[in-house]
Amino acid sequence: MKFTAQLRNCHRCVAILTDFDYTTHPGIQALKHVRNPLCIFDVDHFKVLWANQAGLAFWHADSIEHLREREIEQHVTEPIVKRLQQLQTDCFEQDISLTELWTIFPGGASRTVEHSFSPFPIGDETRALLIEVVNEIFDASSDTLRSTAALLHTSAMISLYDADHSLIYCNPAARESLHSRCTTLPQRFINDADIYIIEEALELAECYTTELEVNTTTGPRWHEMTLQKSVDPVSGQPSILVSAVDATERRQAQQTAYKLAYTDSLTGLPNRAALTIYLDELLSIADEEQNEFSLFFLDLDRFKIINDSLGHSIGDQLLIEVAHRLKQAVGGNSMASRLGGDEFVLIMNRVTDTAELKNAAEKILKAMAEPVMLGNQKLRILPSIGICRFPFDGETIASLMENADAAMYMAKARQCGYCFFDKQMTITLSATIKDKLGLENDLVYAIRNHEFELYYQPKISCRTGHVSGVEALIRWNHPTRGLVPPDSFITIAEETGQILELGNWVLDQSMRQQKLWQEAGLLVPVSINISAHQFNTDDLMMNVSECLVRNSCDPAMIELEITESMLLGDADRIHQTLQQLSAMGIQLTLDDFGTGYSNLAYLQKYPLDILKIDRAFLVDQKRSMLMETILNMGKVLGLKVVAEGVEVRSQVDWLINHGCDQMQGFYFSEPLPVHQVTHYLEKHCGGAAPAIKAA
Ligand code: C2E
Ligand code: MG
Ligand code: MG
């Protein structure tokens, strides 16, 4: 057994036995004449050091030496060793004597004896127990013996307190756990109020079971306790019998399980389940307390793009930052939670005042406005918030969530940061959702049924006024809806993955058309829009080159348009893709410049040829300075600059005067179907476009 091995290996054992001179020890001299059997027992080494004459007779030994030589550890069990060790600790630490009823077997016969254990120091460092056989019980029933042994050895902590709450008995397990200072029941509890709760409970019932945080020798622990009104069998006075078991580990396991079930593992915020419980609670007290509250539904714009292009690890870090800022932005009376993905819900308890809610929403937007640096990327968090109020905008969890969601969609559509719910929204929104679902279903058949068509919009050279190229823009000839613009279905196709098939179809069709025009003597480069999903697939290079070969198309006559958000991902991979396309002779355009991150560093970093400035720059007069800077930057970096969305003559003049290279917009022509644009090209490919001619 492990403990006996430990004892045997103890080198000090021999030293102590020889060091201890019982013949001269003053304590021994005083004990010699006690009539009860007694011995000095070295618990640390499991050796009897000395016994009086009555002791030698009781333990069946001829002499002290005979007793000292006994290998006692070979005849006892581990619980006995532990009991004696604990008795020694208790006696020394509390400087007390303890009495216990033991059944022992000296000389092989069973004897039930009341033992008294007292501290017996030997020198400064060595301790021993003075064990005295106080009383032998000859008439103990077997039940008494067994219940006494059970009480001694059980791990349940049993204690008895008198009517004044003073400790009058504790079994070894309780003594091991209880501080020596804990001599009354209230001292056991960490929370002072617990004793009053117990007293109240015991006034109403005989027994009270509870789980409390208690002071123990190993620090604060949780004990499951049963407190029972009883009578002290010795004094006959009323008492409280306490039985306790340690529940700390179970509680910790429960708490961990609870935490896992109700916490969002990524952000540490309460999750959907926790939010539901909290809302349930708020609704259940709403009537009684006339409670009102507000629900903010927060969703991040363009999060999917960040996640898809920068990877999930960056996406995760961004969500952690959002959670952190959200918690900081809102006060203690609100609860921030994450539903999943990029959706967060904030409950503002007892707040429904419009001004206060506006203030909170603006605080959140302000907290999110500061760009986040992740790796070497500077990212902007753009949240949209929908706000709805209980009970005015919804009376159930489902209706509140739905309505806040509708308000959030509206905030997204209006790009206004936050939006309060109003009843009209549900009507508009359900129509939009139905519409989206309908389109999603119809898209499945659209390619197969040849419902797509490419329109082409001419681009005009600022220098010559000639048509210098066309941009292919997809249209959907829907059997019942008529012509559907790309903005209504490109994102759906991205979400469903159909964009890959659609994108390949666009590549093939536009290259075929370019070749047909070339054969007809119309030398016109064609720009093709590439979607984010398409750009991120490994097949892009293969698809482009296959299309070029299949249509015998000159790569120099093809431009691919990508947007800034596609340049956010793995820089090496993006560089490689762009480099390979460029090496094929294809021109690369950065489309919609100015709507996204407007990062001028990209223009230097990647092999781009053309910069297409978003039409917002032409519409907004205040941005003309910026437009000038971009035009100059383009020149410095050797990029051609195209202005899109040119609608009026003054814009044409401004662009020509400021050295823009190409223009595209309704002023010259809307996107046209093939036969019409062919006609336009036949008229204007070699000569100036009509609008410039007229100037
Ligand atoms: P984009 O590539 O920036 O295309 C320019 C958009 O501006 C076109 O919208 C065009 O009709 C519109 N536009 C041109 N001139 C003017 C103007 O003077 N004023 C105004 N207000 N608008 C003008 P469209 O055709 O609705 O296309 C919208 C977007 O859909 C495109 O923006 C492009 O991002 C995407 N898209 C179109 N075709 C395809 C395609 O084949 N594949 C992919 N992946 N995306 C496409
Ligand atoms: Mg484009
Ligand atoms: Mg554009």
C-alpha cells in the first residue's frame, strides 16, 4: 500500500526512536503512574514510543522495546492512518484532547474502547499523540458499534450545535473541514445573512436543505447542507444537527456547463439562449412592474465580404472587437448578446424614450466608427441598428425580434445607421423578402432557360471623343417580372453560389461578342465584371484562359473589372492571380473606386491598369477636389482613369479639362442590347461620340 511504503521509506524513523529517551523525558515521568492504559504514539512514523505498564498489558507486550519494534503499519488500513494523522493535526492545532470510540483488536480479541487523544510534543519539531484508553464498553450493541464506526469514517461532515449555535460535536470529516476558529454555526457561513435564513426556515419546518458558501480549512467552499432540529442525546437540550457534503466541484461543473450553454464562445457575450431567458424574465414581470424596455438589433454591413476575403480568423477578431465596443458603449442597465454570425442584440431595460434611445444608438455607432487594425489591414465596422420598443412595437419575443430585424433592414437600405420600427416596415419588408425568395427559386432555372442577356455600355475617350470600349452588364429577362437589373440578383447568386456558373457564362458570352465585333471590323475592347466569389476561386485563371481559347479572343481586348473589397484578402494570393491575368495580356480595372476603402496603396501594390471612379464623385460637388487628387494619382502611377456615371455636359467638360482618360454614362448611352450597341459602334467606333461632336 502506498502509505505504508511512504512510512517505511521515512529515514527519520530510526533517528526519532533512538533520539527519544523515555527514561528521562519529564512528561513520561509524570505519566508513569496513570492507571489507565496509555501510550505515546509517533503518528508520522507509525511507531509506539512508550507505554505505561497498564498499556503494555492492554496491548499485549512484554516490554516497551517489544512494543516499539512492532510494525504497526502492516496491520492497519489507510483510513485508520488518515484518522490518526488528522487527530494529531487537530490536537496540536487546536491544543485540545479529543475522545473517540474505537473498536480495536489487541491480541486478536475485539474490544470497544473510548480513547482520548492529546498532543504530546517531543522536542521542538517532533510531535506525537498521547493515547489513553479511558473506558471500555462491554455492552455496546453491534448497531452502536457500527454507527460509531460509520460516523468516524464517513466523508459526510456531521456536526451538532446547541440552541445558542455553539459547536458541541463534530465527526472527523467535519473537524477536518472546519476551522478551529469556527466554534459557532454562523461562523461557518461566508454570507452573514445565511444564518437568519436558516433560522427562519427551521421555524417553519423540522429540516432545511440548502447549498451555501462556507469557510473551511482549505478556503471558501460550497457545501450542500441539511440542518435538522434535534435534541442533544447527552444534555437533552434542543440542538441543530448539521450534515454536509462538499458540492464545490459539482457546482463548478454545473457553472461551466451553464456558461457553455448560455455564453457565446467567441465573444464571451450571452448567446441566443441566454437572451431568450432574459427576455422571458422581462416579459413575465412586465405586467406587475409596468416594465418597458427596448430591443436593438445590430448587424454588420459587408461582414460576409470581410469573412470570405480575409478569412474567418480575421472575421472572428472583428466580431470580438465589435462585442467589446458594444459592451463599453452601453451602460450597466442593458444586456448585450450575440445571436450568431454578425448579429447582435442589445436590451435596454426601462428605456423607451426616443431621445434616450437615439442617444444610445449614436453612442454605439460612434464606438464602432474608429477603424480596427487587424494584421496589416485597417477595417471599418459599419453596423446597422434596428430599434423596437416593448410593449408598443411588439408584445412577444418573436414579434419584438422580427420587428427590430425589420427596422435593421430598413437602416441598412437607407444607410442611416439606425432606424426605429414602424408598422409600415413589415409590409414593405415582407414583400422584399418574398421577392428575394422568389428570385432565388427562379434563378435556378434562369441559366438553363437562357433568360440572361448581356447589355453593353459604351466608354468614350476624353482625348478623341471616340468609343474606346464597352462594359458588359448582365440583365435578366424574367418571364413574369420583365427586365431584372443585376443589383437585384447578383448578391443572391453570390449567396447561393450560382454566381460561378453565371460568371462563366458572362465571360464566354462577352468574349464571343468581342470576337464577332472584331470580325465585323469593330475593334472594341470589352470590360467584364468579376464577382468576389468568382475572384476567390482557384478556377478563375483556367476559366478565363479556356474562354479566350474557345472564342479565339485576343486577351489585349479584354478588361476584367474587380472591386476594392476583393483586394482585402491574402495579399500574396491576390497578387499572384492579378499577375497571372496581367501576364496573359488582360487589362485589369479597379471598379467603383471611392465607395469602399479607397485605399490608394492598392494601386501601387497590385498590377492594375485602369481606375474606375465611382459616379458618387461626379454627383457630389464637394468631392471634386478629391476627384482631382485621384486623377493626378492615377497619372503618377501610370493608370488610365475612367469616370463612370457621366450624366450631364458640365461633367464631361470638367473631366476633359482635368485630364480624365475615359468616360461612361447615360450622357453618352445607357447600356444597350447587342444589336443596338452594335449599331452605336458602327456609327461611333471610328468617329467621335455624338454628344461630344455636338459640343
Ligand atoms: P458597375 O460595374 O459599376 O456598372 C455600372 C453601373 O452603373 C451599371 O448598372 C450601369 O447601368 C450604371 N450606369 C452607367 N451609367 C450611369 C449613369 O450615367 N448614371 C447612373 N445612375 N448609372 C449609370 P447596372 O447595369 O445596373 O449594374 C450594376 C452593377 O451590377 C455593376 O456595377 C456591377 O457591379 C454589377 N454587374 C453588372 N453586370 C455584371 C456581371 O456580368 N457580373 C458581375 N459579377 N457583376 C455585374
Ligand atoms: Mg463595372
Ligand atoms: Mg462601377
